Amino acid sequence: MTLYSLPGSRAYQERIYPDPSHLDADTRKALKLETYEDVIAHFTASSLAEDGIEIEPDSLSVSRAASATGYVVNFRALPAFTLEAEQFAAMHVAMLDPRCAGLALQGADACRETPAWNPMAGYPVNRSDGPSEWLPCLPLGMPIANHQAVTLLHYPPIVAYRTANYLNNMTLRRWAQILRCVGIQEPNRYHAIIDVNPIAAPGSGESEYPNDYFPINLTSMFFDNEAHGHTYVRSMLELMLNPPGNAANPTTLPLLVCGSPLYDPQAPGWFRTRFKDQLPKDANGSPTANVLQAGFVRIHPGSSKATPYMIANHMIAAGVTGCCTSDPGKIPDIRKYEAQDLVAATFLGECADAARRGEAIDPAAAKQQACQRWFGDPDGSGAPNPVNDGDRLTICALAQMDLCFNPKTISPIYTFEQAMARCRSKGGADLSPCFGCDP
């Protein structure tokens, strides 16, 4: 049996988890999320599943402690998962600690005291999310013990909070397909996400220029401000990048910093300002954080392990801004986007392979190997030109899925297998995806 108390008081814990009354009514009814016990159990079950930790059916329960000390989690892992269950419990408690997740609440409270908090309150900023609402939102329901990487993003969409699910969205479904295309069989192990602004807000219309209400300096002021003790982002990164299962690895897990120059660039922007003394410089001496840039940083000056990183597009950027152009060597050409995303996924796979061998990853070498596969050159600076016809077909099929999208169902018109067949029959000798979307 695995039994543990969540950290902090009950009032604190109820600020960490979504308030059941704020959830979408259909979600609350379908998932039976009427109490905080229900909500905590729901997210705990999701994290256990994402980590691949199997438990006895119906053994997970969450109960109130006798006093105001909070909630207690209890489950029975199958015998083969006993050690992983212990590591899960330790990580669950550590990430919810006031010195980690609590720093997100602290930063949000400080932000609330300024005009920076939800400046469009009471007005819609898009067609689907209603009046703009901001709510603190932590990385709940994701893998926390057996994950293979950490992804840094901008902020969580409000729909993730209201539906109590950060994982069931087109962004992660698309990313899972790309991970499978490079040979990663368990995409869920790559669902550990940290947002530089841990505030749920409308998923579009809130961060696009000229309406950028989550700029880089919002993170720097409220979630990465050592002078005021607001250090959420790096505290959570330090924890999540080195879970117990990674103890023997000479480096931390890899960090994928996602944000396209044309779509949601704020996470790489924060990364650039925070680690400017550790990043390469351009001809003018300015620190860079360009897509497919790879290397090492240390999250804190005293961090015991270096963190391998790669800058990548936002995982949905290709679907939002990608198109067919006359120059496949530059974004927003869809072929360039797909190849860059495949390089990023391959980089993560290389890091995982090195960890399994007990070796330290060389980020530059891993990037070169990935670029050689998907671009036919070591730096990915030109147009995609894979040597393998199967890889050419993969780029075409992924591009067709992004180009041919049904906004009503919020899904591609064609499955990956259907897109592959379309590319074989319509893509021509160069397997170009730019042949339209008609059946």
C-alpha cells in the first residue's frame, strides 16, 4: 500500500487543485468531480497512468485528514511497480510543496496586486472561451516520475483547467504522432510540461501580438524573480528534470523549449533572458535561442547536473501557421516545420537512448544526427532532404494532416495512414504535400 499526505494545509491544497465549481458542467458530471477529493483522485490517476504505474483496480482513494492538515492519497500498486509507486509518491509530495508549486500561487498573488493581472477581465478575447479569466494552473495529471523529458511552454489554455485535462488536446495529439514517427513508442512519457506562466487563460487571443498579455517580463517579474522569492519556474524545472529514476544519469533529462518565431515565442524568449550568460552569441554578441539550437545549461549556478536542451517550434505551430510556399527552406513552409519538429523529437529519442546506455548525451552531436536524417545536412538550415524515402513520406503525410484540418471536429481530416496513402498517390516524385485536400 502507498499512503501519503499531501503537503501544506487543506486550504493550501485546495488552491493547488482546480475548484470543482470552476469546472465545465459537462466535465464535472461526466467525470463525477463534485469534491476536492474527486478532483485530486482524478489528477493522481491520470499521472499514474501517464507514468505507466499499474495499480489494483479501485484501490486509489483520496480522503480528508482528521484535522485541517489536508488530504491523504492511498493506492495499491501491483507488485512489479512497488518501487515506482514509492518514487511517484515522493515526487507528488515534492512538486506540490510550498517551495515548488506553492511558488506559482505566490507569484500569481503578487501579480493580482498589479494592473498586469487579467487586463481584459470581463471581455472576450476570442470566440470560444467567454470573458477573459485567469486562474493559477499547475502541471497536474502529467507524468511526474517516469517521464523522459520536460517541455517548456508559455501558459496553459483555460480549457485545460475547465475540463480538468491538459493532455486531451490537438497540440499533444499532434506531438504524439510525431514522436511515434521517430520511433518513440510511449509518447505519454514526454507529456511533462512546465509553463513559464502558470496561469490558465483563454487559449487564443490572449498572447498573440499585438495582444500579448503574457510577455516575457511577466515571467521574470512574478515567476522567476529571486529578489522577491518568486522562483517557481526554475524550482519546478530543477525538480522535474531530475526525478529519482534519473539519478544514475550523468545529466538531467532533456529540456525542450517550445516556441516558434511565428507562434508563441515567449518560452524561448524567457529561456534566452534567464540563461543569457550560458547561451551562444551571434555576431553582435547577443545571446541566441533559435529553433534547433542545442546545448547545455545549468538551471541554477549550483545545480549538480547540466541540462541538455533544444529550442523547438511550439508543437502546434505548423498546424496554425504552416502553409505551402515556393521556398521549403524557410518557415512558414509546412515542409520545413515538419522536418524541424521531427528533428526535435529525434533529439529527445537520442537523449533517452544515451540515458539507457548510462552515457552523457552530446547535444550538438545528437542535433547533427537528427538533422542529417530529416534534412540531409548537419544543421537543418535548408530545405528538408531526407535520404530515406520513408522519411520523405513521413514529412509529406504529417504536412497533409496539418494542412487538411477540420475546425469543427478540431482534428485532421485524414489519419496518418490515410495521409501516407494520399502522398504515395498524389505527392509526385518528390513526395510534396502541396496537392490540396480534396479526396
